[in-house]
Amino acid sequence: MYALIMAGGSGTRLWPYSREARPKQFLGFLSERTMLQEACQRIASLIPDDQIFVVISETYTDVVRQQIPQVPAANIIGEPEGHGTAPCIGLSALYLRRLDPEAVMAVLTADHYIEKADELRHALGAAAQVAEEGHLVTLGIQPDRPATGYGYIERGEKLARVNGHDVYQVEKFTEKPDLVTAQAFVESGRYYWNSGMFIWKVSTIWREFEKLMPQFYTQLMEIDAALGTAEERATLERVWPRVENETIDYGIMERAEDVAVIPVDIGWSDVGSWATLLELLPADGEGNVVVGQHVGLDTTGCLIHGSRRLVTTVGLEGMIVVDTEDALLVCPKERAQEVRDLVEKLKESGREEYL
Amino acid sequence: MYALIMAGGSGTRLWPYSREARPKQFLGFLSERTMLQEACQRIASLIPDDQIFVVISETYTDVVRQQIPQVPAANIIGEPEGHGTAPCIGLSALYLRRLDPEAVMAVLTADHYIEKADELRHALGAAAQVAEEGHLVTLGIQPDRPATGYGYIERGEKLARVNGHDVYQVEKFTEKPDLVTAQAFVESGRYYWNSGMFIWKVSTIWREFEKLMPQFYTQLMEIDAALGTAEERATLERVWPRVENETIDYGIMERAEDVAVIPVDIGWSDVGSWATLLELLPADGEGNVVVGQHVGLDTTGCLIHGSRRLVTTVGLEGMIVVDTEDALLVCPKERAQEVRDLVEKLKESGREEYL
């Protein structure tokens, strides 16, 4: 089995710690290791380092090589520019197809938190067996609340039970439902969050690209023809800007006929905002999550993410305070999603130096 | 008339901007000038620079000389250590007595805001006339709310009207009343806040020290005997540590027989906390007072006091955010008084570097 770690994403809602130059996946929020290093570490006992591939915008390939030196430099695939997850996965599949078209590849993410790495590895083993039979497999997260920010997967009939994991036919994908719909989904017990983790044979996904995204498939074949020749770079640079933006969910998963879902209980979180980190990280006796130096009076349920400066607070509840060398954020946890809008405002007001 | 500007005080509640090494009075909160410079500036047209004296802990005499170079260096009186306003004023009176025992001295403060400097000067002129007749005179601030943090002065019979100013006998001083008492005081219309500004002849206050604080008076005479001799410094260093702590209010004003109060409308504020500054400083269209760089979303009625860092906020109302090079404070305006307790906590936890 090969792993393809998608290391894109901007982590905008984790500004000002996460920045364009060092987004979320290259930072350590939850351990000494960065999220990318964690993503590699948690599959290390399942997949050899030289079978781990990482796909990332070209801008960051050097950072990736520095962060995970155990992965061969040639396995770091740089996209000239990002066009969504479908092109990103297609380009990577093209490289893997050269190595072994019948291999199973597990598409994983670098910017999510997974508490139970052993459960993940176990599920990946089962998923690989299902993928061997030609299915597109996705890992579904048991929802614990009616989140409206995720995609949901409805399960259909049960296909099998593999190594203790139930495997279901996927009935339907639904992108970010409204709250009422999300509540109904969660209550039904038949819906899972789309984790963004997929397992399939390289040849299976390759056929799906041919069938469901024919224009992109033609572009991929054009690049494939130039691979390993003097024209490789020029071809990529000519073709890639014309590739259409598409997510793997919409481009392939929602339209493919044979998709299976394996529900997993792996302690998953997308670490989507500072409020999520406040939930994930261990709190002190007053319910505060503190990174750095903090002195508080009557301060409870706060996330204090400092740098070298001393952060002091009086009479705060459920507040997020993030301090960095050049910028500071103060925001109630309920408004943590709006950090994205704040960053947008910074962009609009021309404060590029803070992005 | 001589001015004696008391430049002590710690400004603890304005931490982390105000620090032990550069307390409130040496900082500019409300204008380009520091509060001490403002204190000198506002009496400049009434009292010549060489008749302005400043009394301050010895630690700060150099800072004072740098900030107000127009005042002769010899006019900066350094206390070896602070023992409250009574010893501070007594020591200063000792120096002024050498110059002119029959002169009027106006005791003023360096850490208060006075919006209407012309009104103050006018009142000081009237007060000087009253002081010439041997009264101890205090300026009373018309209270606009039942503040519990100030001393109150109850007026008695009307003594005179001087240059448009009513002059009353003082009936009683009351230190920091409880809220119910303060409300009754304000409603009665007969109470004023103790501004800490006093006007009297040097000889008058000298006699009061002799009468009401005889032990301190003896100590003052001991210092006086050594003044201008080789023993001056040694005497001060021997005597001063044994001087008892006392405020001028309790030591003299509350117990003196002949005290007059002149009510003044000078736009006075003790600039006691960040919440006061939020009220005093001009706000932008969203009711925010911003010093430095701020980008906010749905942020209203906040005080943002930054340094070189960008301060960003989402969904805040009535919050105080003070950012300095090495420390940061976040606190709702209603809790601004507790910054003092926070500083106490810093002291107790041995974080001397932030005091």
C-alpha cells in the first residue's frame, strides 16, 4: 500500500499563528511534531517511508522535505498551482501508476487530528482489502454533533465485514447541509462525516478519472507522455494552468457507481478553528488551554496561545487570545469561525504582511 | 505663587503600559505630552518655571529632569523613599520656606487629567487669595456619579465669593464611602471629590505640621538644621527612614480647624484605570478608542492600546486590550479596577520583570 498525503490547505481560521508562509499543516498545535509530521508518523508502522508520497503546492516542497526527511525527496510531488483535490490526486496517481498500477493507495490529509492512530491503521488495513476488490473506499466519521461545515456520506446496504469493520455501499454524498438536515442526518444513524480519506487501487481511480473527468484525463495523459523526458517540466507548466478546479468529492466520489464507506472511530478532528483546539487540547484546573506564559484572574474556559510575551487576563470566559510576534487576535470562542472573515478583511485592506 | 507638583504614584491599574520603571505620570495617554509635562504646561502661564517644584522618589529625579528641562534641576526634590503625601509635602515645604515662608504654594498632581486648564488657573488664582488670609484651601470636584474610590469633602457655611468662585468652610472629609453613602453624598449636592489639590501659605501649612504632626515636625526641623551643610545628605538619610507614613488628608486636612473648599468645574479625572481612558479618549465611529494598529470585526466600545503589533478582534464589546513589547492584557472594562490585583499576583508569583 502507498500513502498519498495531501498537504495543501491554508489554515486561515487559525490565523495569526497559521500564515500563508507557514500554514497549519506545518505547525505543531497538538504535539511537539507538526501536523504533517504527525500524519507521516501515524502510518509509519503500516507503510514504509519510501511508499509515502506527499502532494503540495510547489511553493512548499522545500518545507515538506525539511519536515519529513525520512521520505525520499522524489516522493514530494509539487503542483504548479492548486486546482482542488481532484487534480491534486490525479497528478499523484499518475506518478504512482508508473510505479505500480495495481497497488492500493490511501489518500490521507496532513491537517487533521487523529487521536487513535492505531484504529486508523487498522481501518486502513481493512479498507485496503476492500479496495483490492475494485471498490472506491472512503472512511466515514461517526458524527457526534450536527456540524454544518462538513460533507456527509449516507450509507446504503452492508457489503461485508472485514477484520471487524463494517463496510457499506455509499448511498449518497451531501455537501455541507443546513442545521435541520444535519440534525436529521445525525439522528438517523446512517450518516457519516466525509473524512477526506480515500483508499483505492491506482488502476481503479485512474479508470474513474477517464470515465467521469475525461477532459482532465486527457490532460493527465498529455503530462504522462512527457514524464521522464526533456519536455516534462514544460508540459506540466503548459497543461496545468488549464486544468479546471474540481474536488475529488464532486468530480469522482459523488458520481462514481461503486463507492464503499467504512465507519471509523479514530478520534478525528479537522482542527478547523481555535475553538476546536480549545476542545482538543488538555485544559488546566480552570478549563483554560494555555500555550506559553499566562497569568489570569477569574479566567475560565479560554484558549491562550502565546509566544514569548506574557499574556494576562482578568474576568474572561470562553475567550480566545492568540499572540504572535507581529499580530494578536482576541475573539470569543463562539466567533472563532469568523477569523476567516478577519483574514479576508486584512487582505482587502492591503495588509499583506500579516497574511 | 509657587507650585509643588507631586509626581509620585505607581499607576498600577494602567499596567502593562504603566510600569514601575515608567509609571503613569511619565507616560502620554491623552496627548503627545506626558502627564507630568501636561501638569507643568497647564500652569505655565500662571506660575514661572523657576517657581515650579516637583517632589518625587529619588529613583525618578533624572526622568523628571529629562521630561521638564524648563524647570530648574534644583527644584526637583527627591524623597529617599515615599511615606505618603504628608511627609512628601512637609519636605517640600521645608525647601519653599527657605525661599519665602510667606509665599502661597499650590500642591498639584502629575497623574490626573484636567480638561479645562484655564478653569484650573482661574480657580488657583482665587484660591491663592483665600490662602493669603491663612486658610488651608482645597479644590473640590463636583461629583457626576457616586464613585466609591475617592475621598469626599462636605461643605459647610459659605465663606466668600472670590473672582466668581464660591468658597466654603469644610465641614468634614470622608474617605472612600460605600455606595449607599456615596449616593446620598452626590444627591445632597453638598459634597465634592477631594482632588488632591491644595493651596496654602507655606507658613500656614508649616504651623499645621507643628501642631498636628509634631513628631514629623521635629524630624523636619532636624533636616532643616542640616540643610546647606555637609551633613545635609547624611541627616536626610538618617531621619527619613524613621518618618511615619501618613497622607496629608488624614494627617492635616481632616484635623485642621480652618479648611476651605472651592468647588471647581475643570473636567477632572484621576485617569484611574483603562476604563477611565476609554471614557476620556475620543472614540471612532464604532465607539472604539484605538492607539496603534487595529483591525476589528463587529468590535464596539473597546479600548485597544497597542504598540507596534497589529491587534485584531472579532465580536468584542467593551473590552480592553493593551499590548506592550513584553506583556499583554485582555480585560472587560467593568473589571478594569482589578488590574491592580493582577499586578499584585505578578508580584507574588515573582515575575518582577513585568512590574
